[in-house]
Amino acid sequence: APPPTVEPRADALSRIGAAADARTDELDAGRRLPDDLHLEAARAGLYRQLVPRSMGGPGLAPLEWFRNGVALAHHDASLAWVVTQGAAELAWIAVGGDDEWARDLLSDPLATSASSSAGLGTLTVDGASSRIAGRWAFNTGSPAAAWIGGMALVDGAADAAGRPVIRWAWVPADRAEVLDDWDPTGLRGTGSHSTVIPTQEIPTAWTFSPHDPTGNDRGPHRVLVGNGWQAVTKSS
């Protein structure tokens, strides 16, 4: 059974946004969201906004997700970026990922994800098992994420047109390394450090194609977009 639905609320947006606004210097100095603000946002369901109701989320429409991001940005742009991107991450997993893996991941109401296309890992797929390794930059929210991943090139694979095959892959955060290298002049508090996944075996279920249709029926959430990425299910 799915976990209880957590509804993002306007008062939570205002409260958490104001707290971040009052701590801008701390976000800038730490170059990430403080742990207590990240946890408060997670408890308020802000990272689960786009997760379908059938998987324990509130199933907000993308326009609501966007407007909530704008509301947070009026307080602190870094907070808004981390929450908005983080919510898209869990939506990608819910819509595009292996159903059993996605439901297991989302059974933790505080789970969050950080993945990036600013890099290219290598993925060797052998049935239900795969070998992954890679390094990615600009991985938003990575210091507090429960799952870390990124875009990977499938070794030895090509599509019908002869083009390389790309899959996204994740590992639990304790199997990845977050490099403390984020030092920008803007959106400084997003914790968008580089991340490394050392060579390791993972279930192929922790990977999926960002371009191919899936068998998941998520109703109105059949299309979810973030950073130019799309997953489309078979439902119409």
C-alpha cells in the first residue's frame, strides 16, 4: 500500500521560505540548504509535489509545482531551486522508473534524489544486474539527497539508428561521493556539488531510459519535464 499522502500547504511554503530568507548568509556560507531546512521541506511534502497519488504523493499539476517554486523564490532562490528540482527528480522516478523500485524508494516519505546530466557515466547492463561508474557536476541538493545519480552511456549498445543508448542510474547516497566543489556567485545555497559513483554493481531496476515510453500508467502525470528531460508513459 502507498504511504499516506502529504499535502504541500501554502503556510508551509511561506514558513519555510521565510526561514530561508532570514538565513541567506548561512546558505551562502554553507553553499547548501541547512539540514533542518531540508528536513522541514521534506516533511512538508515539498519534494513529493509531483508524485502521483497512487504512489503516496499529492499529485499536483505541473503548473502548481511551478507556482510553488516561484513562491519560494520570492523568499530565497536557492531554496526554490533545490525544492523545484528535487520534486522533478522524484516525479521522474515515479513515472519512468521500475515500478517496484520507485514504490520502495517513495515508501520513505523523506526520500530525496539528486541526479545530473552534467557528466556521463558508463553503464554495463547484464540482465537484472548492471555495473555503473561516473562523475557528474551541478548535482543540485546532493549533500542531503538519499539517492544520487546521473546520465550514463550504456556500454556496447546502440538504437535502431545507430545512436548511443543513454540511461539514467542511481545509487543510495552512502554508495556515492559528494565532492565539496560548489563555489558560484549565484544560487550559491543549492549545494550543487559534483558527485562520483565509484564502479559498482547495481540492480538494473535502479536505471531507466529518459526517452523511451514506459509501461507505467500515471494518469495526468504521463509527461513530466525538468531540465529538458522527459519521460512519457503509454497512457493517453
